[in-house]
Amino acid sequence: MSQDAFPDRDRSFALAKRANELMRDYGPSATPRAYAVWYAYVSGEVPLLNDAVKRLTADKGLLTEFDIDHLHESYLDGQRYAADASVVSRTVLAELAAVSEVLDLSLGSTQQYGESLSTLTLDLAQAQLSRARLAELVASLVAATREVVADNRVLEARIRESRIEVETLREKLETTRTESLTDPLSGLANRKHFEEMLRSSVAEVARGGTLSVIVVDIDYFKRFNDQFGHLTGDQVLRLVAVVMRESVDHSASLARFGGEEFGIILPGANRIDAARIAETIRTSMIGRELVKRSTGESLGKVTVSLGVAEYRRGDTPASLLERADLCMFAAKRGGRNRVVDDASIAPSQAA
């Protein structure tokens, strides 16, 4: 196939070259997500992403793995979900238009049938009707009735088809919605969904009850990634997700914020309950030895630092999460591989 078949071929290679240069200069690694973000940036097709990249690089001089994940999820993944929703919406509208057309035909047929009955009633009201005329009227009524019955059968069949189609579309919409709220790597909720659940939980506990939040961060994750590669790093992220699931009951909400940070919402749990769960996660991670799948090589153990915060009257979702985050950083400063709750740090830090 000739190059002329791809008029933008040279431009696409030029964009790819520039994306690779920026990825090397401003990014920690050359992951597919990083390439997608930088390619979108140099192509200029997502202006909001460009603005976000400029702000981040101006502030920090680079993009971290967390930044790449956040940019990809916020500006690139969302476009696919929006496109899916748009396709489904157009299909639903087309389906509704088809049903409306069938209903119009049915109403027209019913109206016509009603007019035939009215005419028949008037004719029957006449004092003198010949046998031939009566037979003619009955035949007319039978024909009109058969036509209405046939139209109704078509309508019923079309409605059945539409019901199946609408149910299929509903399932597709639900799948798209779920994907838009899920971190694809860990299978946990993403940052957007976590924030929605936290808002709902804080609003609920403000009316009474208890609520705690745990923030989990993998220790030395960047060093681990650099040493063993991103595929192994992904294996670590999935392991943390598995341990978190095993350590909580069905009422908890689990999320991966992006990068190596995770969050847990625990409705009905006080600080002591939450700290106990956090300690279970920490010790369970220590008890798991990571093995490289391709070679069977032992990669040692992975540890996590955890911060715990309990809801206080007047807390907002942001203040509660920030306090849990501060506790997690206190655990990092204290030597990592530990749990710190908001009763264990200075009041000025927890404020």
C-alpha cells in the first residue's frame, strides 16, 4: 500500500517523535499510558489535557506516574465512555422513533376502525335493511376487525423487539457507567468514584453514626518499579487490591486513587476499628512474598504505610480525607510499614 493512502502519515510520525521526546524529558517512564498522554498533548486534540499538563510541568518540572494516571483517566478514558454513551443515546432515540411510528400507525388504524363501527351503527339503525345490505355491512366489519387485529400483532411484535433492544442498551449503559468509575488495573473504584462515595458517606454520618477513612500507600514503589519493571509494578498494585478486599467486609468502599495510593471508606467504623483493619492490611502485606511470574524469581516483600482518620463533627469530605492523608505521611516519616491514626499525630497536623 502506498504512502499516499495515508495523507497524515508524516504528521503522525512527527507527533510520535515529539511525544517520545517529551516523555523522555518530563516523564518517569515510557508506559503506554504516558505515550497516550504525550501524543494527545502534542496533537492538541484535547485542549483541557494540554492546560493540565502545562500547569503540572510548570509547578514540578515533570509528570509523575500518579499525574500520568490521573491525566489519562480524566481526559482520555472519559472520551471513550462519552462516545459509548453517545452511541447508546442515538440508538435509544432511533428505537423510540420507530416505536412512535408504529404507535401512530396503530392509532390511525384504531381511529379508522372506530369510524367503521360508527358507520355500521348508523346503518343498522335504519328501519329497513335488505339481507344483501346486512351481509355487506357484516363483511365490512369483519374485514376492518381483521385489519386491526393484524396491525395490533405487528405492534406487539415491534414492542417486544424494542423491549429486548432497550434492555440490551440499558445493560450496555450500566457497563459503560461501571467502567467509567473503575480503575482498570486493580478492579477497585477510581478516584472519581471514591470521592462520590465519600461525599455520600459524610452526608450520611453527619446525621448520626460513625465513619472512618484509611489511606494506603505502597512503600518505595517507584524504586521497585525502576528495579523490576512496570509489569511487576502492576502485579504489586493488584496484590494490594486483593489484600484490601480480603481485610474488609461488604460495607467498605475500596478505591485506587492512581499511582500507588489507595483509599478505604468504612461506614460504621470508629478509629479503633479502622486502625485494626489497617493493621490487618499491613501485616498481611508483610506475609506475602512477591514472585516474578515469568521466572519464578523471588522479589522480596512489599510494605505499605497507612493513615487512619475518624469523622469529626463539621468534617467535609476533603478535610476527612486530608487528615487521613496527613496520617499516612506521618507513617512514612516515622519509618514506613506502619499505621498512624489521627489520635497519634499532633493536633496542628490533624487540623
